[in-house]
Amino acid sequence: MSILLFDFLNAYPYQRLLAEAGYRFVVLAEPTAVVKAWTRGGVAAALLPGPAAAEASGYLMPWGIGSAGPVQSVLLVSGCPPTMWQVIETDPRSRASVVLLRWAMYKGLLPTRPLLSRALTPYSARLVIGDEALRLRKAFPYVIDVGELLQKGGYSPVVYAVWWAASPKVRTRLLRLWHKRSFPTSWVHEAATRYGFPPEAVLEYWRGLRYYLGHRSVAWWMRLYRCFGDGASPTFAP
């Protein structure tokens, strides 16, 4: 069966589990590439960003990628404080992160600012995701970790991506595999070499993530992604 996932450090444990189980899988550069390939069909399972999972027909699993505090890989970075921001420059690779920013502004956790694909003013913040965010988190004087921000607002754990399966059979097989999850030391060193991070930073990052999300959390965040997705009118008020 064909399984899709993205090539970020946070998804590497899933790659290793699939490889050890002998499953065929395809690793694509970023979440948007996974969504594009998934929409073409012929896929048995995929690790989908929140907005795509929320729109999917099929079978979602209570597994994916989330955080119950600082996520380190979804950041707003800037050279000036939030009170001076005029716009926020988004990352086109991540619809999920944009939805989370809309939600944070709606709940008053961030100042309400236009979300643009390109900021033409120095008085702006930039959304960075994935491994790039891990590398840039100490390069700017002002950094907001979106996972930490939402946790402080009382919204935790945060769900960023969810596993989807085309059939109950595939879902059952993968659920059995995910329940065997562990982080052998060899995986940490492999990931450190592959992605260019110190082993201790990889382990710290993985320990800060949530891979088992729970059915209730997935259902809650899927509803939020539908309500705050592209062109949606905010009607979600838990």
C-alpha cells in the first residue's frame, strides 16, 4: 500500500516505524506536497495537515503530530515587538499554521493583523514552520511559539497533523504499528545526522511533541480547522 508523509524531523519516527514494518511509503518535502499527492488518489494512508484532514472522507486516527506546550517548529519571528507589527507574513507550505494564527487572533491571544504571503514592511512578523523554525528560533529578538501561545490560552494539546486511512483495514494495521512507538537511541542519532541537529536537540524536540492525540482532541481540532479554514466564517466558539 502507498503511504504518504512529509520529510520533517517531527515525522521521522513514523518513517522509521513504517520502514521497520516493511511498508512502502513515500516521503515528500513538505505538507502541501503530501496534500497535492493525496488529492490525486490511489493513496492508502497519509499524514495530513489539520485542514486537509478536516475535509477528508475516509478514516482518521487518534495519531499524528501535536504538542501540549512549546512546539518549537511553528513560530512567529520578528525584529520588532508584536505591538509594532503591521502584518504577518505566512508560510505557503502550511495551511494549518495559518488557521492557528487566525484562531489565536480571534481569541485575543495575538494582535489582529493581516496575514499576507509577503510582507513589504520591516514592521512585520514572519511565520516559519518545520525544520527551518528549529534553526531560526534563536536568530530573532522576538519569537512567539504558537504551540506555547495556545497552551497559555487554555487550548492544549494542539493538533497540527493527523493520520488518515482510506479503509478500516489500513487504519487497523497502522494503529497496531503506532502503538509500538518508541524512540531508540539509534533513531535519534540517525535523525540528527539526516536533518543536521545535535542529538540532544532532536530528543528534546521529540519529547515535546504529542504523537498520540486522542479521539476527542482530533475531533475538536478538526471542527476548528473547518471553521477557520480558507474562506470560512468563524462560527466556532468553545
